[in-house]
Amino acid sequence: MALFKKRAVGKPGEWFYCLVHAKVEEGPECPAKDRFGPYASREEAEHAMRTAQERNLEWETDPKWHDKSPDEES
């Protein structure tokens, strides 16, 4: 008999986007390292990749996150 039961992490009604299978799943089916979420709705999870792309673009163009190059410091 196992001493510890393997439990899924998450709550019913939480949605995730699996990066490996490129699909939306309710509750965690795949390991945490392979998914985005949790999201409050299926629709939010369906747009996970677009949301990530938009956030990455915001961060890449945010001047607060870029150090000045040695040429610009003068």
C-alpha cells in the first residue's frame, strides 16, 4: 500500500492550456511544467498563447526592463 497518494493539483472549474498537447484541459491533466494557468474560464485558456504573446511584446518594448547599452550611458 502506498504511503502517499498522488493528487492532482488544482480545483474543479480551473482551466489550463497544455503546451505539449496544444489543448485546453479542465483541471490539471499534464505536469505543471507543461501548462499555462489556471484560468477562470475555458475561453481564457483557449487564448493562453495569444495572451502570452501580447505580454511578451509588452515586456520586450517596456523601457523599464532594458538597461542602457554602454554607448547610451554618456
